Amino acid sequence: MSEYATQLSVVLVNGIFGELPSQVFHALAFNGRLSFSGLLHHTHFSPVEVRHSISVLIQQQLVYWYEPDNIGPALYEANLENSYLLARSGKYIQLLKDRFGDFASELVSNVIILGHVRIGDLTRTYFPSIDERGPLSEIVASDHLSQLSDEHPVKPNGDTEKHVHTVDELHSTISNLLGAGLLCLVHESYFRSAADNIAEAEHVVPRDGSIKSKKQQEATWELDVQQKLEDWRYGSKADMNTLAPNLQRTKRTFDGEHDELPTKKRKLAGLRAKGSDQIAGGQEIASSGWLDQDFIVRVNHEKLKIIMRNQQLVALAEESIGTATSTVYAELLRTAEPQLRKCKNELYIADDDPEIELATLPQVSTDKLKAIKKLLHDLPDLSSALGKVDPSEIDLGRLLHKSKKPKKRRKSVQSDADEASVEGSASSDESESENIANESESDRSTNDRYSNSNSPSRGDNDHPSEGRNYKTPDTTPDTTPKTNGVTSPSDALRQHLLLLSDQPQRFLIPVPRTKTDLEKWAVPYHDLSRTLLQNAIVSITISRFGPLAGRLIRILAANDNSTKLDEKMLVLLSLIPQKQMRTLLHSMHRAGHIELQEIPKDGSQRRPGMTLFYWFFDPDRCRKKMLEETYKTMTRLVQRARVEREGVRSTVEKAERTDVVGREEELLGEGELMALNEWKEKEERIWGEVGRLDELVAVLRDF
Amino acid sequence: MLEKMDIDQPNSESGSSRTEIKNALYARCASLPAETVFSQHDLLDLGVIPDKDIKLLLQCTQELTREGLLKLLTRDGRACWRVVKKEDAQKYKSLTAEESLVYSYVESAGREGIWNRMLRIRSGLHMTVVGEAVKSLERRNYIKQIKTAKFPNRKTYMLAGLQPSEVVTGGPFYTDGTLDDEFVHQMSRWTERYIVGRSWAKPSDNPHIHSNSKKTSKQPRTSKHQTESERLVSSLPSRNANYIDLLPFPPGFTGYPSVSEITRAINASNLSPVTMKEAEMKQLLDILVWDGRIEENLLNGGYKAVKKAAIAVMNGQRTNEGQINEGTEPGDGGASALTEAPCGRCPVIGFCEERGPVNARSCEYFTDWLMI
């Protein structure tokens, strides 16, 4: 972790938990792993103060701790990843509100405030009258919890007055969230750093003495260790069963999504399907009873990252294709959500064989999408959201080249003669006759003919459309009906999916129907993340150095980033005058967007005249540089927010007094109100910007 | 070689008839297409030399070579000749030995031109000698200095009467050896507009679609149906009143213009007297791709305009400004969260530390930014 990431974490901790914990966190973040006495030495606080801060930080999972072998002193270490995620809590709550409603988002905001919480304690906070059925958790002090939730605007007592929630409702909400992966179980391992976890797992997992071969024994042991780590991370099967003993795993669909394990994919990729299905499976846990009170839950930021990426991809699709298509894409990505546990797909294998690579990607079948209510509702919109063209101008042959049996329902539409699209005027006898032929033939043969008819001729000629413009449109009146390939409403969905895979960004990869499997759509997350990253870098470059710089960086980033070009070549490619280009290149180089390599022609003398200069773009280096700058910017914004708040501190404090809230108009002076509003605006601006920067961080770091 | 020995032999034939034969031989050779290279047999087969007398032929060629009317070449180790025009021969005659040597190299370089340094190396002459020869040739307007696009600093020469080839000039994008960025700009704008017109369907062209979408958009949406994607979508500027909505063509559409189509169109448009070749057009298209204004259709080939750019172009056309937003100043187009904040474009970000000379507390850029 970098300097500014650390600074940012400290600033965030300071803003939320106050000065004392942030000082302790600062000491840990800048000095690395410390024991308690080391911490005392570095902070100059009293042991009581340090102990108190440490407990707050541990409660929030901002500090790792580990007692090696239960001997010796416990060691503490700052958890920089989680502390950064404090900046993302707002997004989490907003997401919950959108998907699961107000109650769920309240619930989760409580969980966020508490760091992690025992289900029993959560229940009791909402329903104080209910008897605890289990022993109090040692980790979560219940008085701590009630104290915190008192501070929080969502007060359990006041809440029940507004809407009456039952315990069942609470539990089913929690289990829904667990099912969607937005809450997850807490295990001891969450409080240990990755290295400690491995050490601990290796310590705990026994070696199987029954296996003779030492090599084999080692291999099984290593797999067991991995399995243990996964169990810790994602919850073991046994845990899941005790969590909800009388759960029925129904196929009740939740917004049209139901569990479908990509078992085939894993088999193909030669991967073991491990116990990932319980939580990540996305199956709704339909609970008839209560969840086990002793389980401890927390929010799962890994899932949020996946959802954030999906949102950005949808925005990209919207920007580059259109709203209707992006709606389809949004639903598809959402359906694919349960198939991912992490943003960086652990199953993904970049392979020369596209089949294997495809198999490691999350896939969604067309039929599953067709079942989604929202999409059905939108179908009329979908079918009208495509431009209409002459049917002869559509060739799906290449898009679906792998499909041996194209079973596409594809009739030419006899809609009213539309005045038509831009290409409109070009119509020919040929297409007309084809059209007539299409109608007369049976559906099926039409389909085959349609998708294949153009293919052979296309093979010989790369630009079959060349001649088209030179046909004489005047001789034949424009009678050929235009089509957008949509006949029935359900066809529209498929058309949009095809359109998504027909984009240069490659939003989807069609997986053709086989004998045993339905037609599916794979999401190439890996490549798409890279596209998002490159887009982010290019847009930073453009806004800093202008569009010509964007051109240069795209040239350098093309060809798999391995191209190194000298100035002359760049001039030739970019057609930018050399002088102008040189200025651009140097300022881009200074800002760390591109890199320069010098190759001396005269050995060790390195005279500038005898040196070749090659420019290149290193996406990873650039990414890190931009990430650093983003962290720094965020840090400064948060710091500035504090400065702004200090300026109007007395007013803000007055406005926040319980007797003033709601009666600001009466109790605050005119000047105070103005200052307050001004400050609120600034605050909004700053935090809005922090939110946007956080999205950039997600692109640069998490995807 | 036999011929070489013969050339040195004194001739004994009578001068007059030999001169006639010589002239006839020259006339016969000159009547054939220029640049033809004659071997000994070719010359004999012309039928000018009586009895195919090798000795006579040799004497004739020898004299013609001396007069500069024939040029002696060697091919595969055998002597052969090429006709030199009378005017050119005249030029050679007036030149000194060094000058004629230099001239011959410049001449042989043709439309490509020859670099000063190459001239020196090939001729084996001293730098000053070459320099003088070049100067005097230039003065007499026999050769000229040209600028090559690839190596603008090299002194390159070619015959005064020739036009530099495209390799030298750098193709249509260069004028006088320098990049003509205005030309590039104009051509790319035209190309973009051409592609924009063929990449997206306008819903207004399609009354059926229009009414349909209107109807559904009027339907009140319950908040239940509003997912986060929709919220995201509706927050985009696409809901502006003067926003032109463009519909994508169906998947597998083959009507996106290809390189050759665009090339033909631009040549037919009389936009510029220069005729573009496909390779040059590809160069131009690549630039548009790198500018993020068009993109290449992967499967069926052809180019289509990026939606954002297409809308910008169409808006420009509609307001009759003709100007599309494509300034060269930073900040035009392309917004990033990083550069929105003052720190992302801060010139003194390197000094910015908590207790440093520049800090978040006293930062003026922040003050300005928060005031907006």
C-alpha cells in the first residue's frame, strides 16, 4: 500500500471514529505490525486509551490481530483495505435501498456502523422485548451496540412506530441479504492478515498420515489448506447448515434469478467446484424459522465491487449503444452476479483455446433472461429500439460462426413500409427476391438459409457491401420492407444480446446452443475490466492534455501495449506536427502517463544525438500512478471537508442539537442559516466528488 | 572481355560512312521506347550495322558513348547501352567530370531524390567537391533541392524537371515536406460526417418506433421497477430536450462503410484535388479511431461512428454551426473524476503535504472550486 492510500485511510478513520483511534491507526499504518507495548511506545497514549481504540478498530475490522500459537503477545496490523472501504459505505447503503428497500438498507447501515454484529444482538436491538436464546457473544459487546444505535438516526423504537416489522421479517431480510451475498458470515480469519491466515491454516490442518507417498501427502495437504482458507472466507457447509437448520432451498426466484451452478464450466476448466455454492450461489434462502442467533454477520464489500463494475459496464453500454440495450445488459449482469464471488474472477483462465476460456466465464442463458419480469414489461420498448434496415444487409454468419445449427427464429418483418433508416435509399431486386423467398419457405429452412446465405460470398470478399451504393436505386421503387430483425417480442431480447456481442467492446460472447445446453451468453469480465481501465486512463489524459494526447496514448496503448515507437513513427501514425507532438509527449511523460526508453547507439557514451528514443505506454505503471493521485486527491478533499466544517463549527453543532433539529428556521439566525446552507453545499460537493473518485479507484484498483 | 579490348583499338574505317551508320544507329535506338537497354546482340539485330560487323558496331558505340549519346552500362558482366536524349547529352557535355558524375547519380535516383551524403559516398568524391558540383548544378537549374517528409533535415536532390514521388512528399497529408494538419483536419471531419450518416438510425425516420416509445415512456413506472441501472440511466444527460436519440442498427448489420467505400466517396466528393488511396484513407480512419470518434466493426468490417461523437456532429449540423466540439485545448471533452477535482489538475500537487507550503487548508484552488 502506498503513502497516500495510508494517509487517506488515516483521514477516513479520523473523520468517522475520532482522533484517538485514528492516532493509533496511524501508528499501525506507518510502522507496520506492532505488539501492544510497541503501540504504546509509538503513540504515547495510556494503555487504557490504546486498548479502547484498538477494540474500536478491531470491532470495525480496521486492524488485524494475531496471536501466534496463542503464546507471546498479540500483534496488531492496520487493515488498509477495509479502512479505505469506509469511503464506500454510502454506496452500499444506497444499493441496498434500491434493491431491497428501506428496511434492508437501515439494517445494513446498522451493520456497517457496528462493523460486525451477531444476529441475536441485531434482533434484540430491533425487538428489545424478545429473549435472547443464546449466550452473549464475546466479540460484540451488547452495550456498545445499543449505545451506537442510539446515536444512529434509525432508532429501533421510533422505527417500529412507523412500520411494524416482525422478527420474521428481520430474519428473512437477513437471509435474503446473505443469499444475495451482500451480507456474509464473519469468521475469526477476518481479523487476521492473509499471511497469518495461511500460517494458521497450515498449523490447523493435519497431515494425512495414511498416504504413503510424501509428495502425494504434501499435495493433499496443500489442497486441504486451501479448502480451509476458503471455508473461513466463504463459510463452510456445516456453518451454513447450522445457520439456518430448517431452510428449504427452494427455487423461489428472486427477481428472476435462481441458482444455477456453472458445474459444466468448472469441469471443462478442470477446476474443482468447491464449497462456493452456499452463499455465492445466489439462491434465496427461504426461511421459515429464525436464523441461528450466534452467527455474526458483516457487509461483503467484494460483492459491492462486482455490482459497481456491473453498473459501470451498463453505463458504458448505454453510452455506446442505447438505453434499451443497456437495460437488457443490466439484467443479464445481475443474473450473472451470483456466479462471481470476487471481482477478479478466480476461475478465469486466459487460454489459447477460446472454448476453455469461455467456459471459465460467467454465463447466462437466453431463456433465463426471458423469464425476467422487468424485461417482459419492457419488450415493446426493446423491439422499437433498433433501427430498421434492409434484410439483405444483415449477416449474422460471423457473429455466430461457431453455431452449427442456428435455430434462430428469423422471419422478415412485414411492418408498414417505413420511410427508413439512413441507409434507406439502397434497395435492390436482389434483396426483394430474397425476401419473397424467405416468406415462402418454412420457418426453419428460412432460418438456416438466412444466417448462412451470405456467408460463402463473404468469405471471398471482405467488403461485400462495396457495390451496394452503386446500385441504382432509382430503377426500383423503395418497396422492400425494412427490418430490424425483430419479429416477436421475445426476439427483441435476443437481438439486443446479439447487438451487445457485435460491439467493438465485446460486451458479451455468444455461446451457441448445443445438444445438451441452452444458448448462453458469456460475460468477458476480464477484457471488459481492461476496457474500463483504459477508458479511464484515456479520459484523464484527454482532460489533462487535450484530445491529441488522447490520440497519442491510444496509439501507444494499441497492439497489446508492447509497441514502442519513436517520434518519426508516431508522427507518421498520428499525423500531428512533430513540434506539437513533442510538447505533448514530454508533458505526458512528466505526468507519468507514458514512458520513454533510451537506446544508445554508441555504447556507453550515451550522447543524445546517438540515442534512439522510444515512447511506450505501460498500463500497469500508469494505473498505479493514477491511483496514487486519486488517493491523494481524495485525502485532500476529506481534509478540506474538515477545514470547511471547522469554519462553521459552532453553527453546525448548534444545528445538530436535538432540540434544534427540525426547528432550524426558528432557532437559527439568518446569518447562521446562510452559513449552514453554504457549508452544506460545499460538503455535498466535496463528498460527491469523493464518491466519484471512489468509482475511479474501483476501476483502477478493484476491477 | 573481348568487347573491352576492341574498344581500345584504333579504327581504320573511313570516317564519313561510319558517321552515317553511327547516326543511323542512334536514330534507330532513340526511336525505340526510352530506357530500353540494348545488348550487343540487340544492336546488331537492329539491322543498321552492315553485315553485322562487330568491329564497326563497337567503333560506333564507342564514339556515341564519348559524345554522351549512349550510356555504357554493364549487366551480368556484359556491356550494354542505353540511349541518352540529345538535350541531356548536351547538358553532360557542358559539365565538368565531377559535375557530370554527380549529375548522373542524381539522375539515376529519379523521383525518389538522393541524399547529399549518399551522393558523396556513391561518387567517392570529397565533400567539398560534391558540394561545389551540387551548387553549380543547382545554379544552372539542372537539379533542385527537395524536402522529404520522412527526413526533413536531410539535403536531398533530384532533377529539376521531376516531381517528387509520394514516398518523398509523404503522401497527401504533406505539403512541401511538412505535415498539413489543416488538410488532415478537414478530411477527417468530412470522413467522420460521412460515417456518422451511415452508423445510426434516427427514430424520427421511423414513425412507428417513435409513437411506440413515446407511449411506453409515458407509462408511470412504479418504484418497484426502478432498479439501480435505471436510476443510473435516467441520470445521464440523454433526457435533455434537444438531445437527438439515435437507434443502433440491428446486430450483424453489414451496411457500415468500409475503407474502399469511404475512399471512393471522398474522391467523388471533390473535397480536395488530391486523390486519396485506400492506404491513406486507412491512415485517416485510424486517426479517427484513436480519437475515439469512430470504431471498427469487428465482425463484418466497416466503420461506425461512436454514439457520443455522432450526436455531437449531428447537433453541430442542426444548429448550422458546422463546428463540432473538438478543440485542442485540454479540458475540452472527456471528463474524469480525477481532473474534476482541483487536485487532479493542480500544478503544485507535488508540494502538497499536510504541513507543507501547499496544503488542503490554505489551498486557493479549493476555494475557487468550492465557490463555483
